[in-house]
Amino acid sequence: MFITLEETIELINKGKTLHIAGDEGLLDKLPRGNWIGGTTPYFISEEGGVFSKERLFVNEIDYGQETRIASYGKYNVFQIVEECYDNGLTMLLMPYGSDVARKYAKEAPEVDELLMHPVIGWITGMDLELGGQVQARVYDGTVGESYTDRAVVMYIRLPEGKSAMVNMINIFTDDKNDPVIRFFDNDLSVTKCTVDGVETNFAEYIGQKGLDPRMPLVADYNGSYINTSIMGVENGAVGFYAPVFKNIDYRFATKVSDYAGEFKKRVDEAQAKSPVFTCNCILNFNYGELNGKKLSPYVGPVTFGEVAYQLLNQTLVYCEILG
């Protein structure tokens, strides 16, 4: 639901369990209640993609039998695998640029227990026009606090016979004839890599090849492609929105000539019926020209990173309740 501040307050005061996304100026005005939230002024609403600081996107969590809300710092964020419900869904929100988000991004793929329980969520953001003037925030409505350096989690226990299915839509693949790129460490910024086994300056390689920075690196995980999007090059180092990992084979994504058209095609093919949660990357919003475009039923916040067990980039992530 893409609704007003007053409508959101009414839902909170009725005791509804909610996930809320919106501008900091609106989230700060919400009363305490059973909700979690995060900052972004970008959305895919029922009417289409939109930038707004006047409305909030709200998911009512009416499919859970029980919920609990907690917050974690970088040193204990992986307690989520110990404190989640056996049959449940864990919804995880982390602020963009925070230490807890970096920690989760780098280490989540190595936490095997994460794959045992559905985890979905997003990296909260800010108005891109304001740059570093504001910080991304997450909110724990039960205590009336917001954080720039902690993760907020809602644990949702599902009824017997129900299960959560986490999925993603990714328009990118790779060309198996392209050179294999490997990195030396799990990192969000690199200078060196190997290209077909030869040590190479990565920034120079990108420049020499004339590669399109809108095209991410992709790794093939048994037929499922995971993106790593390039943030930029500074002082000879290439920065990423999510980390690269050592001992993983990467290639640059095959160029997509019609980004918006390909994205719409993949969305139509997915055929989700009633997702209870959806988030879509800010890079898709910009590169795919989604402002004003309808993507129903994939409505929700536009984010600065997507969580489907691990941190993802340039994807649409959604969850359905089955059974």
C-alpha cells in the first residue's frame, strides 16, 4: 500500500504489524507500535515507479501467527540464524554504508545456517540528490528508535502448513567465452584481480575493454546468476555495491541493449501471484527507466541493495507465502 502519513498512523494505532518504507521526515513522525521501517524516497507503487517524500509504502504482515522485533550491531547480526522461528520468515533491514551492512555483505555467503531459514530484506537509502548530506536509517517501532549503524529485524512465525519462498528477478547472464575474472579477497574495493589467471590491474582492465559500467560482474552459482554492481573507480581502486568473493569465477554481464524492455520481459515471465514483500534496486529504477512504469504485483521500496539470504545488486527480490 502506498499511503499517506495519516493512514499509516491509523494502521499503527489499530495494532497492525507493519513493514514501512519512506522518507525520514515521515518515518520520524510515526508513533510507537509493532512495525519496522527504513528510509527511501523511491518506490514502485501500484500506479508505477515514483519519487515521493509525501507518502509511505506499507506492507501489512497479516500472514504471521506471531512476530518479534529486534536490532543488532555488526558484531552480533548473525544471531538472526539462532533467533528465527523454525517455520518462519526473517525480514532484515540495514542502513546503506553502515558497518553492519558491510559485515553482513562480506560474511553472509559463508554462514551456512542462513540457507536453512528464509531471509529477505533491503538496504535502506536516501535521496540521491542530497548525496552525503543525509544518512540512511532503519526504525524499530516497538521502542521508537532509529539507527544509522544497526540492523532491524522482524521475525515472522508462519502457520503450520505454510512456508515462505524467496525469489529474485535478474536480467543479467554472462558469456562463457569471456575471460574469467577472480579476486584475491572478499572485498568492497579492489585494485588487482586475475584475468584468465594473469594478474591484472582491474581499473585499467575496465578502461581498456571499454566496458559499460551499468553492466555488473556476474557469478554463476549452479545456474543462478548473482550480480556485483560497480559503484565507480577512485584513486585506481574499483568500488562495488556488494562485495566480490575470492575463489569465485566472475565475468562481466552480457550487454543488455534494451535494459527497460528486458526487465519488463523478465518480470512478466516470473508470474508471481501475490508477493507479500517486494523490493527493487535503485540501479534498476534508474537504468531501467522505471519512473512511471507499472510492475504490479511487484510493488514496494526501491532500495540500495536487496537481501535474499545474502546481499544482492541490480535485482528485484520478492517473497511469496505458499501452502
